[in-house]
Amino acid sequence: MTYLGVPVGGNMSRCNNWEAVVTKFTSKLSLWKARLLSVGGRLSLIKSVLGNLPTYFMSLYYMPAAIRSKLESLRQNFFIGSELGDRKMAWVSWNTCLASKELGGLGIGSIHALNVGLLFKWIWRFLHNQSDLWISVIKGIYGCSGGIFGENFARSCHSPWSGILSMIKKLKHKGIDLMALCKRKLGNGESILFWEDVWWGNQTLKNLYPGIHMLDSHKDCCVAHRLPPHEWNTVLRRDPRGGIEASQFNELRLHIESILGHGLQIFTRVSRLPRFGFWMIRTS
């Protein structure tokens, strides 16, 4: 099924579902004669046209590596003045051309970086616009955190959201932790889940203190309901036993005391991306 020119319901990790983008690329190139254009002209066309052709697709789906490589190859060949089917030597690495001008490149930008930036924007919207209908649907399928901070989600489901979650996990395995670039600021605690959300440190409290999480009679509680004046002995199914449970309970109490030492302000999401990074996240 196709909706507004984009396949819906298919497995977009398969290369054959991206053939429409490749065809559009090659059809554009066939209309231009690279050898008749100056380097500046080819650079302008690459930035304004070729780089934006797959934007609609990339804002919903994570592009397969094979398709990404093919599109970058088409852009590179056009930039060096090679016609379709011809072979011409490149005197400068294409990765150098993709780099920003501050790093000695031409500021073209890679298709992969654009794809990741567009998809991560959905994560940003999920964390900011909690009242939207689509977010309620995501939470109903993937849990309160949308599967963003957990490892368990429907891997057999080939939905756009599962593709975004897979992208985040793949990049994290490569040392690029996108979620670490988002940080919560403490607030009144009414809209943040105590156990499920990452609101203090880099992990959920459910993962840090699994024994106490199992004892909590209301696991979907918000932060405000687990801080003073609320008492823990009224929310636990039973008192923590010795050993691991007692140790985790004492650590959790110290954790809460350190949090209270910082005071409570309004909860917000802030970006910690440096200005020289891959992209800037904007809420507008």
C-alpha cells in the first residue's frame, strides 16, 4: 500500500522497497550533464536537489546500508563529473567532501546523518508532546516509555517506530548513544514515571533497583508520589528482606536524598548536543 507516495505496511528494511528513491535519483541525473556544469554548479545541485529527494522517506524509515551506499555513490559520481555508467577517478575522498566546512569539507552532509536526524526528531516529539494521540498509540503498543529506554519491543513488527528503536540500538552499539544527549531537569514530578523514565542518571530506576521495583504495589507511579512526604512503607507489598533487597532499598533511599538536595523545578527535556555535532535538535 502506498500513501502520499510512501509505502505503508511493508518491511522497509528490504532494499526493493527503496527502489522508488533510487529510480528518482537516477532519473534526475539523466536530465543533467555533469560535464557541462562547473564544480560549484554540481555542488549546488547536490545540496539542493539530490540531498533532499529522499527526505520524505527518510523522515519515516531507516534507510538500509546498501541503498545508502548506492545513493552516495550516485552523488559522488555526479560531483566528480562522471556520467551514468562511466568511471572517473576522484581526487578527494567523498567523506572529506561530506564533512563540514569547519573540518575542511564542503558541507554537503551525509545521507546517513540526515536520516538519523530526521528519525531522532520523532523521539524528541515523543518526549515533549505527551498529549498527542499518536504518542498514546505508541505507549499502548510499546509501553509507557515507548520502548526507547528498554530492550524489549516487538522485533517482528516492521513499523516505522520499531525501525527508529532499532536505529537507536544500532548506533549505541557503535558508541553513539543518542539518548544520552537528552537530559531531564528535575521539576514537580507529576508527569514523569518514577520507575520507567530515565529522569536521573543514565538508567531507569527499575534497572538500578529491580528488587524494590518488584515490591512496589504501583509500578506506574510518578516521581512526586515516591518523594517525601510520601512514605515507602505504605507502597511496598512487604518490607525488604535482608541481602540484596535491603541493600538496594538503602541505596535507593540515598539516591532519593541526593535528588532532594538538588531541589525540584519544572520537568523539561534539554538537548546536550554540541553545536559542532551531527545536527541540532530544534523544538520548533
